[in-house]
Amino acid sequence: MRYSERDEWLEADGLGGFASGTAAGARTRRYHALLLTATTPPTGRMVLVNGFDAWFENAAGSAALTSQRYEPGVVHPDGATRIMEFSVDPWPRWTFSLADGTTIEHEIVARHGAPVVALSWRVLNSSRGTLSVRPFFSGRDYHSLHRENGAFRFAPEKRAAGGLVWRPYDGVPSIHVATSGQYHHQPDWYRNFRYEAERDRGLDYIEDLAAPGTFNFGLDTCDAALIFSTEPLAETDAVAALTEIRAAELKRRTSFASPLHRAADAYLVKRGAGQTIIAGYPWFADWGRDTFIALRGVCLAADRIDEARNILLEWSRAISEGMLPNRFADRGEQPEFNAVDASLWFIVAVYDLLDAAARCGTDVPEEDRRALEDAVDRILAGYARGTRFGIRADEDGLLAAGVPGVQLTWMDAKVGDHVITARIGKPVEVQALWLNALWLASRRSPRWREPFDRGRAAFEAKFWNESAECLHDVVDVDHQPGKVDSSLRPNQVLALGGLPLVLVDETRARRALRVIEARLLTPAGLRSLASHEPGYMGHYAGGVAARDGGYHQGTVWPWLLTAFVEAWVRSRGRTLTAIADARARFLAPLLEHLGEAGLGHVSEIADGDAPHRPNGCPFQAWSVGEALRLERIVLALPARSNRGRRSASKSAEGAAHEMGV
């Protein structure tokens, strides 16, 4: 199968660093690199080795095995034309076919748990010749670009064992190289690399890279090995090191239950002495909201109970005034607490953890359970009495939130000082999360029962929109009682059955789901705004302002599909027929996306208009996590996934009794 520059591969190292690029070879993003390391895992990311040129010479002549794009759009050399096959399983592998019949295989594999990436080449037939590889270095923050300058240190240090070390700039990690070839020092600058994806995003897109020299290999049936690391390699022989890396990674990668499980593993990374979840590659770090949503699939649907517990315990230590941070800054600045829903998603994740542990027969240590339950109580108490940004439990029991100029819900795009979807007041998904959190906590502590009952009654009275046959998106808009925003958005799926507790009766749920299916559903997920609504944007494109302006104005979000399908199946009684129907209608089209854009993964977003082209971040944690949860939990056989969830149409007392509380 032939892939293009829009198809991208990812090799994550489990520390926040990664290697990435395109199937066609030419780099299109500032983030495409071979050695991109997290200096303070999972943040402090720096690009050290950006890419390389490679060519093969024999009696028939010289043939390029790589392609680069230079300003003003010139592609050189022509290595991409020789790609015969490409695969990402178990790691990126290219097969090149040369005019004289020579076939060369090239592989790239990152070592999990270490800042190491190994490159190899081998001839697959009896041809012989010389392979030359010229790497391109920088030494920059991964969001930045590099330009020619006089400070770059081209000369390497030679190690006794035959390795080389480059120290490109002060304060930048060293580049350790092990190779089975011979290095020839030929310092030069390669100028004006052009990154098409950055240009399309309205960002700076031209870069200069340093090319210290060339590695030459006598290529026959043996591997040519070239290994880059920020640390000295334990194995000094490059071929032996390559063999060890391949064997370890093959064993690790084949241990996962499915390719989707393996994709999910890429987002679990180290933070300090613990772990966290990267929101997406290549440009996101770990975000609170994304972590707690993704964790339900990345960890719990994969039965990774210990990792989920450790992540939630780590985050629980960051609670402030009832809130969890939505983002830890890359460079040590103060955490950002601008999310009303992140803390509530944490509570849902805590109870999903306890539920999954019971399902798997895994004990949660009593000390950890108490710590998590205490964190739940601190969040609910903080919200009940009031906290930042006008977040407070109102007299009706619902959760009010929002002040001008601050984006608090997951629809958080902002252009300059203008918040695109402010949603100040009582957003529907925030109420669903709030009432679910109260209900889940009330099973353990009766103190949360009365606020839950009061809030649920207010929800039933205020949110149903009979004329539209669905729920309002926001009520008491701008904190004005009775003012509603009835824009048709997907947020209501969390109240219709996409969370543990359904907040509307079955008849209304089915009516609303029919509207959502007709107006918002696409094969890639749910539109963030129906196409008939004012302000709808069917394509996510243009510069920063244009893209942010359309981020939640029709753009499709795959992560929402799972909540929709969960509600859809539950409204039909979770019968085998309903599950089989949902697998064919909703899951199968989503899984087809694994073969495009971020290969083996699910993209952050897609265009609202057909053909719903994947867009945004090509490797997104909550998209992958929710796809895994959809397949393994939501659409599992009833005997496996009947998790004791009950509809709000039953009394709280009855539901608690049925769940053994």
C-alpha cells in the first residue's frame, strides 16, 4: 500500500520524547524528528536529530533513499519515488526498490524507557554497495525552529569504544552516536527546509539544519546500524545494541492484546517518580481533562489498574480549592486551573478505577482508596462552597460556572481575548458530570445525597427542550435565570447515557439520540455543532485564528463517539442485537481511521463536512482511549460489561440498593 506525506508514524519512548515522520519520508512538521527528547519527563522537549539524507551506490550508480522539501516547494532528492512498501508494524519499515533490482529495507525503532532511537538498513537480495547517511542536527525547543548560526559545534568527541558525541550548544543535551559505519567529517549547513504542515497552519515553516558529516557503510546482507541517544549506550557494538533493542521491543510490542492496546500504551509516560498520560503527539503534554477522559480507555479498558491508580493518586496531590489543574506548563510555570470539568472527570475516573479493579479481581490498597475518596470529597466540597471563576453549587443544586474572558469547558478555544464558546452559566455536560459525581460519592457518603436529589430535579425541569426533542446546551446563560442556549451540540450525550448515571428517561433519551444521530453523527465522531446552526464551519483550516475559531464550530471530535454509542446501546436495553448493530454502524467506521493520518492511532479531530478529513493532532490520547473503551467495554458482551449502572428513572435509594450500597 502506498502512503503519502499526510500519513504519519510515531515511535514514543515512554518518557514524553518520540521519533516521528511521514510514510513518504519528507518531514512536514517542525515536530518530525529522529531524536526528540523530554529533558524533564514528560516536558522540556528538545529536538536534537531532525532527519537525514541517505543514498546507495554500486556499479549501477547512485540512488537516493530519502526526500526533503525545500523552499519554495522543491523536493530533492527523489528517494520517495523508490518506496515500494511501507508498514508501521511492529515499527516503521520502508522497502526501497532500485532500478537495477536492488531491494533495501530501512527500519526505525525507539527504545521504550530510554531516549534512544535506532536506524538500520539491509540489502534483501545479493546486491552489494555503499550506503551513505548524512544526519541533520539542531538542538532546539520542539515548538521552535532552527536557523544557521555561528554557535553550533560541528566537531564530535570521539570515544574510546568507537562512539561519537556531539554537544551542539550549551545547555542542550548531548547527542551520543553508535554506528557500524565509518564517520567522515564534512561540516555544512542545509538551508531552507520547508514544512508544509506548518505552512498550512499559518505558522513559521522554514528551518536550517546543521550537517556535521557522513556515515558510510559497506552494505550487503549485514545490517548497517546507526543509533542516536542522549545518554551513553550500554552496548558499545552498534549491531549488538541494535539487536538488543529490536528483541526487547518486539517482545514488548507483541505482548499487547491488540494494535489498539499498543497504540494506547504510547500515551503512558513518566512524570517524576510516577506516571501521567500525554494528551497527544506531537505538540501536547499532559492535560488534566484529557488525562482523566483518556485514562478510562488507555488504562482501565486495557486492565492496567496499577497505572491508573498511580496516575490518579499523583494528580490528587495537586487539588487546590477543589480544582485540579487543567495543564502543567512545560517550563515550570504555575499550573493552570481553568477547567470546570477536569476535577469532575477525575471523580468519574476514580469510581471507574474502583469498578475496574473489582471486575479484574485486583485489590486497591485501603490507604490508596482512602486517599482517592478524600480527594473526591475535597473536590465536591470545594465546588459546593464555591471556587475560582464563579464555579459554585447554585441554590437549585446545579453547578454554575464562568466569568467573562475565561474558557472553562472542554470547548475552550480562544482567539486573542475572545472566547469562541464561552458557555457561561450551566452547561449540560458539566451538570451531567456534577450530578454523576454527587451520585457516585453518595453511594459511600450520605452527605452528597441531598445535593444530588435537588440538582437532578432541577436538571429534569430545566434542560429538556421539547420543541427540538433534545437538551439545551446551556441554561441560565450568563447567570441569568431562564436564559437558554439551544444550539445543537454533542455535549448532551453525557447526560443521555454516556456517563454512569442517565439523567433523562428512556423515551426522551431515544428522541434526543435520534436528533444527534441525524444532525451530528459522522463516521469519525460527533460534530461539535450541527451544520444548520449559525456559525457552523465545515472545514478546519487556515491560520491560527481561523482554526481556533472553528475548533468547536462543527469540527468532528472522535472521543465523543463512545459516549454517544454508550447512550445509544443503553437506550436499547444493551441487547446482543443492539451491540452487534452498534459495532457495525459505529465502531467499524472508526477503526478504519487507524489506517490513515496518525497510523495505528485516532486523530484529535476531523472536518465536519464530508469526507471528514482527519485533522489537528494526528495522535490523540482521548481519541485512542475512547476507541479502546468503546471496543472493549461499551460494546463488550453484556455478561462482561454490565457494570451495575442504572438509569436515573430509578430512585437513588433503589439504585443504591441494587448496587449493594
